[in-house]
Amino acid sequence: MACQGIYSGMGTLDILERLIAFPSVSRTPNRDLIAYIAQLLDDVDIHCETVGTEDGARANLFATIGPQDRPGVMLSGHTDVVPTEGQNWSSDPFRMRRDGARYYGRGTTDMKGFVAAAIHAARLAATRDLKTPLHLAFSYDEEIGCVGVRSLIDALEPRAIRPSLCIVGEPTGMAIAIGHKGKTALRATCTGHASHSALAPEGVNALHLGADFMARLRARQADIAENGAQDPAYSVPYTTLHAGIMHGGVQLNIVPDHCTLDFEIRNIAADDPATIVAGLHQDAAQVVAPYRDSHPHVAIDFAETNTYPGLETDPESAIVAFLRDVTGSNDPAIKVAFGTEGGLFHNRLGIATAVCGPGHMAQGHKPDEFIDGAQLDACDAMLARVLDRLEAGL
């Protein structure tokens, strides 16, 4: 085919090197990166759809290779990366560097390595007579709570024909992962009563309200760890509550009347985050109760800032059987500590989803992020077998 010449010399590492050069940090534009991917696919006559933000700065990409009239297998990845500010890198994080068998750069593991392999596989797929289609789904702003992919899901939801199986290529060391926890992020806004610090007992310190609520949060976490549901497949086998950001106060001699506390719940499937939030509302009410008579406006209010569902895939499901076939692995399926877009694909679109990708998250989100070449080779081999299965019609 004519596209074979265009494909020549453009392997996964070549594509990865170019992807790393795009500093596609979450919340910043990724349009140039998406345009690059679209051009690589257009070169081999693969049509792409983009679903973007209103300002056009960021976009998801969706593409189908093969027949359009039947469900297929979707390869899912995100194109954004976490920031590098404040990190001590040995070299430019947006210029891929090789050292022995390792490839360094922001996003090599999380998760442009898989995105590069998926593009490579799609370009190969264009030279094959697929009986079952291959789909690509690349998103933006995953790292800040699976934000960007939701508009892509909105676009796919009304379609009569959607992918039937999904491989989310987050780094699992090429192990098959069937679960991750859900996440609910909230902000507690504490409203106190300002006064001069020399007359502190006449005010209600919003920072103290926040600290008292945080103590309740920690007590509830301790109870869940001791007495709550457990899932031993996770390294932390229970639901976690975590306070990450606290803001309040203007000047030392002013009793602050405002404080915010950002916290999250990462729940295992056995726990309903709404039930936990209801309990935290009760805790907040108990914190402010002593001030109700003297300062009736004192309050702790909650606002949900982000949420995404967990993933809980049946180990006997079709996607797990498919992945066992294309990876050759009979090892027990695992569950991962980090979140992915997989829960949204499964819950919103009903797509059987599992996580399997190159690299290890232990190398992600840190200075001198790297991926081993052997992991990329294993991913390329898996995706080559995916194409064989699609050409055979699954």
C-alpha cells in the first residue's frame, strides 16, 4: 500500500520522542500535540475526530481504523502530563534522553509511552484488512481528575455503535489491572467571626474550625482503616480520606473568619462515597454546634470539586480474556492505587474495560521520569497481537 512508505522508519520511539517535546501540562493547550497525532494518522488515511474546549486550546481525539459498522477495541490514553516546576531534573524534561535501556522525559511512563505505541499500532492497522475495528481515544486534562475525556464520552454516548472493549494504557508494568478506587474531591469552607487577636475569645477562628473538622476527618479515616470494608487486592486495602490543601488567615493579629480545606475520598467498591460524605456533614455540624447561639452565621459548608467512578471489572470478563490472549499472561489480575478514565468508559458507556500499559507508576510524577525500553517492546508486541486478532475478526 502507498502508506507503507510513509510508515517506514516511524516507530514507537520516534513518535514518543516527538510527543515528549510537546509540554502538554494539564490546563495548558495541547492542540499542537493533537494536530501532530492527527497528521500522523492522516498520512495513512485514518480520519480523526476532535472534541475540544470552547476556546479551542485543548482537545480529545477519536479515530476508527477498519469497518465503521461494528463495535471494536479501543486504546485509551491521556495526552497531558503533570508539571515539572520545583523538580530537580538531570536534563530537559521535554527532550527525551536515552541512558542505556531507559528513556527519560516527562510523560515517558505516564503515559505518552502507551500513546506512542497506540499511534504506531494504528498506523500499522491502516495496512491491514481488519474485520473488527481498532479505535483510538486520546484525552486532555486527565491528571486533574479525568476532566477532558467527559466531553468525548458525551459525543460517543448517543452513537448506536460504540467500542465493545477498552484497554486503558496507564502504566501497570504490562500487568492486567481490573480495578481502581473511585475519587470524590470536596472543599470545606469554614466561616468564622473576625476580631482583633487581642480579643480572640470574642471571635470564632475559622482556622480552628478547619483544624477541628480535620481532626474529625482523621478520626473517620482511622475508623475506616480499623473497622471498614477491605479489598486486599489494593496496596492500601481500604477507603482513604486525605486532606491536601488548607488556606485561611490574612494577618497574625486578626482572628480569621474564612478558611478552606480541600480533601478527597478514594473509595473501594464496597464503600459508597455519598454515605461517607453524609457522615462528614454530621461531623461538621458537631464542630460548629457550640457557636450556634452566640454566632449563628458560623458554618462549615461543602462543595464537590471533582469526582470520577472507580473501576471494578469482572476477572472473567471478555476484556480480561482478550488481554490474557494478547499478552500471554496467566498471572492474577491486579488492582492499581491510581485512578484512570476506565471507570468513566465502563460506567457511562458500558464498555468492558481493563488497564494494561508499559512502565511503572513508581517512575511517574517525579524528576527524571523514565520508561524501560523492554516495557515499550512488550507493549508493541501486545498491540501487534491485538491487530492479529482484529484482522481475524476477534
